[in-house]
Amino acid sequence: MTGTGRKLAIVTGGTKRVGAAIAARLAAEGYALALTSHSGSAPEEALQAVLQREQTSWHVFDCDLADSDQVDGLIAEVRAHYGQVPDLLVNCVSQFAQDDWQSIEGNDLHEQFATNIFAPVLLSRSLVKAADGARPAIVHILDQRVRNPPRDQLSYTLSKQALAESVRTLAISFGVHARVCGVAPGLVLPTDDYEQDQLDYIATQMPLGLLPDPEDIADAVAWLAQARAVTGQTVYVDGGAHLKQFDRDFVHMKPE
């Protein structure tokens, strides 16, 4: 390696929430980090503490993943900054929308697919081209709903299902040039829409009786990043949620 002398990972949306947990775990694994943020946000406090403790080389790149021109230039920008091609790409950013079959519009699909499937595929292509045979690892962050979809958030669900299918397709397409895997979380870091008693109830509905933590997602990413004989695989980190069919999104599940 050149540049930092460390392995280098790109984590889209890596400054906050689940992306920050993934970035923190990779920092502990010795990676230098290229983090993206469209809002220009600095790493959240817990991540900053890890970056300082591990003496991690990191930089935040402003990139709107819905803009194909910015997406096309990101790998080159990271390479120019660090003087090396990334070893790992974690496609973590997700666009989310509330719609169903009655309310969905063409613009909803365009917005969801631009961020949730077009950007990860284009970034993956750019990385593999730049790697020139070095075999980088690529991990898509999915959603357990791709296995048994609810009827809510239709455009989001469709875009994540497309991304999930791209794991196998890209693994086949890239062949020896890159490894491609997916991590499909369950309900992690719920929004303010949830009450604690509701979360406790939802946990009881999972086959394992629990909901995953961000660190559980980060553990799966870190393992896949170094699993040299694994490609085209998706790991569900969801307390077993994908084993059941839920008619509605979790936010609609409440104790009786």
C-alpha cells in the first residue's frame, strides 16, 4: 500500500448512526477512512472518540449520492486525497420515503433508486476499475424486508430489493476482480416515532427475542471485509425478522 500505509475504506454516510458504528469498527480494525456526507456533518461524538483513540486517518467527502456526476467522481477524489485505491467500499447511505401502491409517484421511484441502487452500483464499478485487479471488498447495507416485504414504504422497499439482487449479480459480473456481499439489518436505532414499550413488544416478535444494535451490523461488515473466500452472500442481522412475514412496517406494530 501507499499513501496512509493502512487499509482504506469508504463508508457512505459514515459520520452518523449505523454508518458511524461501521466506521468506528473499521477504525479499530486499522482502516483509514473516507466518509461521505451530503449534509457536511462531522463525525458524531462517539465516532470521533474512536478515531482519536485509534489515531485513524480520516476525511469527510461531501457527496450527493443522488447526483451521478458526483458519484462518478468520488473514487478518484478519494484516491487523490489518500494516494491509494480503497480496499473496501461500504454502501450505507439510504434514502427513505413513506408511500404505498396508492400514493407512489414516478419521482418517488427516481429519488429512491438514485440513492439506494444507482449510486452503490456506480461506486462499485468505479472502485473495481480503479483497483486494477487488486480485488477490493464491497458491502451493501440492505434491509431485512427484502426477504419478506411489508406493504409500506413501497419505493424504498423496491430499491432495496434491487440492491439486494445486485449482490449476486455484481459478484458474478466482477468475478475475480472484487468480492461483493450484503448485510441486511433489522430495526436498528429507531426514530422518535417509537415508544419504549413498543420497542420492547417488537423485540418479543422476533425469533431471537431481540433487536440488533449498530455494533452487530458493524461486526458483520468487518467480518465480510476480510472473508477472502466469500462473495455473493447476504448476512441478515435482524434478530431473525426475515424469517417471518410482517404485513406492516415495524412502526405500526404496537402492544395490544
